[in-house]
Amino acid sequence: MLVYGSEAVLPIEVAIHTHRVAAFQTTLNNQPLREALDLLPLVRGDAYVREEVAKAHMTRFYNQ
């Protein structure tokens, strides 16, 4: 979520007009993106905690 944030659309999907591209509505898409931006500090905090836990595990393993 921190890196990508949204799904990629292949160029062939745009050229062929798949259902996903045809059903896309900009107004309906913007609201979830705004909500995701509001939650970004929480997501970053969770990622930081997971990173620190992983570092602690690696340090403990290395120091054994």
C-alpha cells in the first residue's frame, strides 16, 4: 500500500476496453483515494513497528 497504492492498468486493457476500464468512474475512485490518504500515517506507523520488530529478530538471531 505504501509503495503502489493502486492497481496498474495494462496498455492492452485500455486499447481493448475491458470491463474494468469501461466501468471506471473518476468520481467514485477519488473518495477511496482520499480515505486512503487519511489513513496513511497509521499505515506508516504500522510499517515502522513491523520493521523494528523484524530488525530485533534479526539482531537476536545474529547475536546467538
